[in-house]
Amino acid sequence: MYGPYAQPRSFKEHPVLEIFFEVLLILVCVGVLAFAGLTVKKLYQGQR
């Protein structure tokens, strides 16, 4: 295979970028979970 899609670029050339995106992904997951937790808490608060 030849062309621009023959060799997918790996993160081995940029380990700092890989770490950055992993941390970003973890932060997004934590934020979504925290938001979901607060939403459920508020939802059940309103039912009392």
C-alpha cells in the first residue's frame, strides 16, 4: 500500500502528546461522572 494512509503515524514520535491526551481523556471522564452524579443528586432532592 502506498499513499498518505499507508503508514499510520504512531505516538512513539510524540510520547508527550500521548500522555497529554491520556490525561485529557481521564479529566473528561471524571468531569462527566461528576456532572452525572450532581444531576442525579439534584433529581432525587426534588422528589423529597
